Amino acid sequence: MKERPIVSEQEMLRQREFMKLVKAMDIRPQSYHIVSMGCQMNERDSESIAGMLSEMGMAAEPVRENADLILYNTCCVRENAENKALGNVIWLKELKKDKPELMICVGGCMTQEKGMAAMMKKRYPFIDLVYGTHNLYKLPEYVYRVLTEKRPVVEVMDIDGEVVEGMPERRRNHFNAFVNIMYGCDNFCTYCIVPYVRGRERSRTPEAVIAECVRLQDEGAQEIMLLGQNVNSYRGGGAEFAELLYRIDKLGIPRIRFMTSHPKDLSDELIHAFGELSHLMPQLHLPVQAGSDEVLKRMNRSYNREHYLELVGKLRAVKPDIGLTSDIIVGFPGETLAQFEETMSLVRQVRFDAAYTFIYSPRTGTRAASYPDDTPYEVKSERIQRLIDLQQAISLEVLQQQVGERETVLVEAVSTRNAGAVGGKTPRGHMVNFPGDASLIGKFVEVEITSAGRNTLRGRQIMTEE
Ligand code: 5AD
Ligand code: SF4
């Protein structure tokens, strides 16, 4: 991974000036609503966006229709993500008819796609601001320009990307936090658009990452999730990812997790970290994508089935109760029934705690988009349904094995389905719901697991004597 320039402090100060200028304006949006689509990296970006908009004097508005500024932070990893984003944005045109002063902003991965910004400028002139993934830090300047120039601003930078430090932020909560450690991806899996829209791999320095973790710890963080498209190829200031983890573990934040890992870069040092680091949770998201060597090769994944299974064996030798989850693509161009069966058999063999399954979606500009693909969509649908059924049965068995166990749960929220219950995760990453109220949010609670549902566990709080 190459060293990448850091956006200068001077530039960040310039953006702070724009925040002040917007804040001082008489006529400007007073409230904002952000719609964050896609992955955790986008969610983390949305926290920076919220920080910048707050600094501009706007208040968070939970109801989209009531906000003066609506911002879509988009995803384009699969076609349906893109369609959803576009559908939503087109609908805003109607809203703007009733509320002409509404400011509509669209950014994130979709706008960074080749030709997309130009298309949006032409077809959706009611959008006030279109920006990409590499210039998010310039949001204050762009908002200022929209307000003063009174015409749409469309700015997408076609560069490999830089590292940005020092953006304001407004976090979702104080107890569990996302921390970016690297950006971009150089792997060019043949189906994936990410390397095209997120640019080349670049890492933050260990010092910047650790300073952020320390700050979050001071603010009460109980859990941090280290984020990167491919965390295993982290190379900040020459340090490898495993070294960074050892340093972060020493800080004493109770729980550390990370995602996403590429199997080709999962080092022995990192595997051993699961046995050695007291704060690293026994959970790993390790996307396999397919169980057939032939398909893996055409996906350009750089590992084969045997290597993946070997990694799983090593991980379980170090940490027998590690919770493994995965991403799997069904119906990659040319996937035969026999090759799909190899994915099924791998899933049976590994027994993931959970798997996110996707039907292959061609993405313009990627290599696989030009591969011949003659499997009918119905056949792909049948295959994915078989895979989902299999994984659900395995997930249920894994969850049932937890019944009767005592677990420490970090409570995240009041249950959406039941106001008298709260939910949080076990160290292995299983979601547990149990009777309780909002006062428990952000706290560790001892819970006995009483039953298993399809995707979550149920439990009851164990009352300890003071
Ligand atoms: N089609 C289907 N799934 C995809 N993913 C990435 N690109 C595509 C695509 N073109 C899946 C992969 C990846 C996850 C984030 O999304 O499984 O791990
Ligand atoms: Fe996409 Fe592959 Fe990079 Fe993951 S590792 S973001 S699947 S190109």
C-alpha cells in the first residue's frame, strides 16, 4: 500500500471557516436529516457529515420530511442499493414542490460511479449538491456555495483519495464507536465496484487511530469497531494490523471488534491475537464469497477453498468458541449447479454463526460485468433460497447451543418490537433481547440465555448482589 497524502490542516481550517460562514447566514437550513445507506463505513462517514452540519448551526431532525436539508449518503455495491438510492432521491422532487427552500444533497459511493454525477446533474436538476467519496471533507464549502450561488453544485473528484483527519463528528452514541483505520481497496475482486468508487488503499497512522480511541475511551466508549474495506492490509506508518490491535488492546477499552477481513491477508499473527488479546472479542467476519475453487479464481479472490478451511481450523484452534460470519455470492457468472453445491458443502462444513447472502449483481466497469452469464435469474433465486434455508437451520442450531449459558451483554437499545425489552450483543456477537429499560443502555449486564429465536437470543438478567 502506498503512502497517501493527508489532507492538510490548513485545508481543514478553511473548511471550518465555511462552517462559521454558513452558521452566520440569516437564510440557511436550520435542520438536517441524513439517510445513510450501505455499510458501516458509510455510517461512520454520516457521523462526520452530522458533525459538519451541526457546526453549521443545523439541528438533527429525526423526521425526514420536516428537515430543511436532506442528505443521502449512498451505496452502489449492488444494483438494488443503487435503485433504492435513486428512487428515494427522485421522490424528493415531489417534496421540494411543496417546500422550495429544501436543500437536497447526494453523496457517497453511488455519485462516485463513472458518469453518475453528470447523469444526475442533467436528469435531476432539483438536487442542490452532488459530491463524491473523496471530497466529503469539503461539504461546508459546497453548502456555502449552494446558498450563495443559488444554483446546483456538482463536484466529484476523480482521484485515488487521501486520508482526512480532524473532521468534526457527531457520534451515534457514546458507548460503541466506529473507528476507521484504512480506506479504499486494491483487491479488484472481479464483481466488486468498491475499488472504483472508494479509491486505492490508504491507512491512517497508528498515532491518529490510537489518539481517536483514547478520546473515545475518555468519552465512555465500551466497545470500538475498527473499520476498513480490507483491514488486514492496514499498513500505517509501517505497522501491520496485528501490531495496531496489540497497541489498542493495551488501552483497556472493554471490547474491540473489526471488519472486514480478506482471507488472503489473514495473518498467523492476527489469528493468534484472538488467543492473546483480552479485549478482542471472539468474533470475525470473514467473507468467503464462494465454495468452488473455479469460481473463487474467476472472482480473483486469491485463495482457494482449502486455504479458507485451513484458516477456519486455525482460528478455532486458537479460539474454539469464535463466532464466524461470512458474505456469500450466489449466481456468479457461469456458476454451475455443481459449483453452487460446493458453496453449500462449505457452509455445512464451516457452520457460520450467520451469513449475508447475495445474488450476483453486475456492476458497470467491473471485470465480471463482461463475463458471459447464462444462468436464468429464477435458477439463481432458487439457489439462494436453498442457501438461506441451510444457513438459517445452522444459525438456529448455533443459537440453541447458547441456551443456558451466562453471557455479558453490552446493552445497545430498547427493543424495537417490545418496549419492555432491551437488546445487546454477547462477546461472540449474538444479539440478546431481555426484559429491561433504557437505563441499561451502554451498560454491561449479566444475562442467562433462556431461548433461541431465528436470528436472536432471549434471556433474563441475572441479578447480582451489590
Ligand atoms: N453482486 C453481489 N454481491 C456483491 N458484493 C459485492 N459486490 C457484489 C456484487 N456485484 C457483496 C460481497 C461483499 C459484500 C459487501 O457485498 O459479498 O463481501
Ligand atoms: Fe470488494 Fe473484494 Fe475489495 Fe471487498 S476485497 S471491497 S469484495 S474488491
